Amino acid sequence: MEVITRLNLIKNTLCVLSILTLAQTLSAQTKDSDIKDAPRVKIYHINKLTGSLIIVAGLASDYPAIGRIKAKGDIPIAELNTLNPALLSPIDQWALHQNSDNYLGYSKLSDEVEPPIFVIIPALLALDKKIRKDWFDLLFMYCEGHVVTFTFYNYSWLGPTFQNRYRPITYYTNLPIGDRTVGNNRNSAYSGHTASVAFTSFFVAKVFCDYHPELSFGGKFLLYTAALVPPVAMGYLRVLALAHFPSDDMTGLTVGALVGIILPELHKFNYKGATLGMISVPGANELSICWSLPKHRILAPFQSQITSTPHLY
């Protein structure tokens, strides 16, 4: 009964997100009808070659990282006996006061609801005619963002490659010792589930705002507040699953939200003139990236001064 009640709560919050986003979309579409004849402006610049290299390189590098993270050695019982809950922050101690009877159900639930979130929330953008026209570029950018988020999880100092933080389950002495000592329980920091969901919802909010600059501050605030709902719900599930502490979820939410906002912002710039090459110096080879600004962009701010300045002899 407890699982069903909490599941309904999570479903309701996701429905609220969908309604709020749909309301913003319909409102913007009404305004679009008043400016049908306005020229179309491309919001994002997608370099298919560079983006493809990022996606392929990210996926290829993630494969060994996942194996290394999952292959951590089992936790000796002597280590479990040294765990001291008093050393945890007050907010993290909340994770140690959960009903451990249903943790496997919550773990399975968090895994099962994640893929639909990845599909349903971005699909809401298709309701907007203006955004729908650029569906391929947005899909490409969306895949790129997920790869970046996942790669950051696998290789950043904050993630399980460099951190060996014990999951909350290791503190529950009432659970079987075999469930508490598996090596995967060293991967509490940070929540990859929450990071991926946060990227998804904040990416959608960022894209919608970029396509509709006419939105008021209140509208944008409402949209980004709604974007918080899915990762917070996922983080709550991960705490109930005894997989992460609240601080792990907060870190994942922050990382995912930053990628979801920064990645589209970077794609608003046109990086024509960028070249990739190698530099050989004595004793080392280095990778170089050079970006040459177009001449008209360099001289444009000074063009009026150049043409209006009188010649002095």
C-alpha cells in the first residue's frame, strides 16, 4: 500500500509538469499565430561532424568506465562495522530512516520510469510548431547532451570513478549481509539517475525558452520550477531505494541541470572557422583547437569609425 501511494504521488507530479508545460506551449502558440509572417530565425547551430565525434567518443569511453565502476570489490564486513551514521550530515541521515522492506521495489521502479521520462518530456516540444521544424537538430543535440552527462558521471572527480562513498543500504543492519557488502554499494556519489532526468527536463525548459523569448519572467520561472519536478521525484525514489543520500541527488540534479542549460546555450554560437590539429613539440604531442574569427566580425565594430574618420595630412 505504501509503494502504491508513493507511486501515485510521483505520477501526479509528472502530470503536473506535463500540464504546466502544455499550458506554456499553447500560450506561446497563440502568440505565434499573430506573427505567422515573421521570418524564421535559426536558434541553434549544429555541427554534425563535431557532434558525432563527441557522441561516438563518449559512448566508446563510457564502456570501460561502466565495467570498472561495476567491478569494485566487495565490502569487507570489518569495513561495515566501522560505519558511523553520526558522521553524516543531518540531511543525509534522513536516508537512514526509510522503510527498508520495499527498497528493491523502489529500485526497480526508478529504473523503469527513467526511460519513459527520457521520451515523454522531450516529446512535449513537438506540440510547438516553431520547435517541431528543427526536430532533427534538437534530437541530435539532446543525444549529445545525454552522452556528455553520462560521461561526466563516469569520469568527473564527483563520480564513482574517484569516489567510493557507501550507499545508504550499507547502514541498514537489519538487511542481509550479502546485500550490504556487494561492491556496487561503493557507488553512492553521485546519483546518475537524477542527473540524467535533470538534464532532460532542464534541456526541454531551456529550448522552449530560447524559442520563445517573449515569455515573461514569471512564465520562465514557472517553466524552470516545473523542470525541477522530475529530478526531485527521481531523487526521492533513489533515497527510498537506499541507493543514494539526498546530497548525492542534489549533486546529480545540479550537474544535469547545468548541462541541460549550458549545452543549448553553447550551440547558439556559430563555430565556423574552428580547426582541430596536432602540435608536435620536443618530448610531447599536443592537441590544438584554433578558432579564426571572420574578418567582417572583427572589423564590424570599427567600420563606422574607419569610414568616418577624416584623413589628416
